[in-house]
Amino acid sequence: MDNSGVSMRDIAERLGVSVKTVSGALNGGARMSAETRSRIQALAEELGYRPNIVARGMRKGVLPVVGLVAEGVITLPFATEIVRSLDNACRVHGLSVVATNVGATRSAADGIADVRRFLPKAIVYATSYHRVVKLDSRVRRAIKLFLNCRETSDDIPAIVPDERQAGRTIVEHCFARGRRRIAFLNLPGIVAGELREDGFRAAHAAHGVDVVEAWLLPATRGALYTEYAVSLVRRHVDALAGVLPRPDTILCGNDRVALEVYGALRANGVRIPDDIAVVSFDNQTDIARRLDPPLTTMALPHREIGRRAAEIVTGTGPAPRPLQKIPFRLIERASV
């Protein structure tokens, strides 16, 4: 028998009590005898009564939903780990994630208006790559947490990748393997590139190794990196392969740049890692694992960002700090 349509009124009529009494017995409110409460609860269980969470949410003004306003996070394959991890962790606590994408044609205000229709317990805002965003104060106040980005005012807690740590860790990994002459084809004009270069420089300073400034080069043309910008990789690799002494390692701004570097090195007759090692950031597994040799890279902590976010919105983890930095993980493969 399908009992999915059983209501409080059905239970009340069967027992000859009011709907208010049934509601009190099932929701822990209203004064009544222990016998009456027990009878109501027993019949509700027998009939397979299930509470209408939408109706309950309408009364309380909130549903078991987390609203996710996302800039590209839903559509970019490696960034979807944030959504997947957030959703999985929230479901453990009886919450579902409702997501909407915003971008060039839809504003943050539009996205927030969308998810507010679901009466969410909390709204979080995420971006597909590490960014600093600027939002109107009215829009900002609706957001509980920023993921993979922070807002210029720093009024709202944010969880971001520790880019500086990643830059330092990958360079120290190369140093530990006897590599000392590292070129860096970085991503111009973005937060990740700036912070990773800070880490690159910090590792060199800590180990007393000079940075070759001429080997810090932009991977693409223009002031701001995008995946559609004109690549400068082949030009730079051709030049680096011809200098003496040449680099013993090329650090790439991301795995897509590394893919190009592999091709350019091979075109110059350079063996990886025998002649020049290649290392990178992001761990886009569809690229990094399939390169020959497989690529050593720093894995973005997207899964951990989603998990930490779920702890904050469900109240099961530590109170959010203004800015929480999540470390990358070194994935060692065969390119060093």
C-alpha cells in the first residue's frame, strides 16, 4: 500500500483528536497525556506518515537546503569537486544542495534570488578558480561563506586554496631531488599566479638558491590569464632549451600549460625528466595521469574545501575563521 499521502488530518480523524494535537505529538510540542502522544505516534508509524518538509519549512521560514551560487563551478570538470564534496557532506546531515550558475549574463544578485526561493538554511558563493570578488553590500549580507574566493571587504568567512604553500612545496620537492635551476611559466594577472610566485621565491630564499628572473615568464599573452588567451609556451620553451646553462626544471602554472610544455620540449629533442623535469599545479587527472611520463603536480584541495564548507553550514565543525587556507597535496609521478 502506498501511504505517501497520509496526512496529520487522516491521523486526527482516525483517533478522534484535533490536527493541532497530532502536530504537537509528532513535533514535540503541545501538552497532552503520555497515552495520547503514544497512540498518535504509533498510528503515524503504522500508516507510514512522513512529515511534509516543505510545509514545515514554510512555517519555520527555512528548508533543509544549502543554496550554492556558483561562477563556473558547476560547468568546469575539475572544479565540480567542490560541489560534489559539499553535496555529499551536507546529505549526511539531511541537507541538499541547490545550485545555480552566474556569470557574464547573470549577476550574483540574480543567483541569490534564485536560491532564496528554496528557503535555504544558508547560501554559499563559489568560483571556479581562486579569485577576489567584489559584491554589493546588500548581496554580500545574504552569503554565509565564500568558497575558492574571498570578497574584497573580508566581512564574510572564506575558504581558499593555500596557493603560496603550494608554490613553496613544489619547489622544495624539486630541490630535494637535486634540481636547482627552475624556470616558471606562470599564469599572469590572477591571484593563484601571484601567490604561487610568492611561494616559489620563498622556497628559493629559504634554501639560498638564486631566482633566475629571466626564467619567470608568462604562459599566455596579455595581462590576464584565461584558457582562451594566446599561448606563449612554445616560444618560451624554444628559448629555454637553447640557453646555457639551461633550466633543469620547468614549473608550469597549471596542467594545461604543462601539456603544452611536454610537446614543446619533445619538439626540441629534450627528454623528460632526464634533461628537463616538468612540474605543475592543479592535478587535472585527465591530463596529468595521461601525460608520458605522468606529471608530478600539486592537487587543488577542492574536495576538502567542500567538506569544510559543509561543516560550517551544518554547525558540525569549528567556527569559521575570516580566511581559512586549505593546503594542496603533492602528487608525485614520473616527471621529475
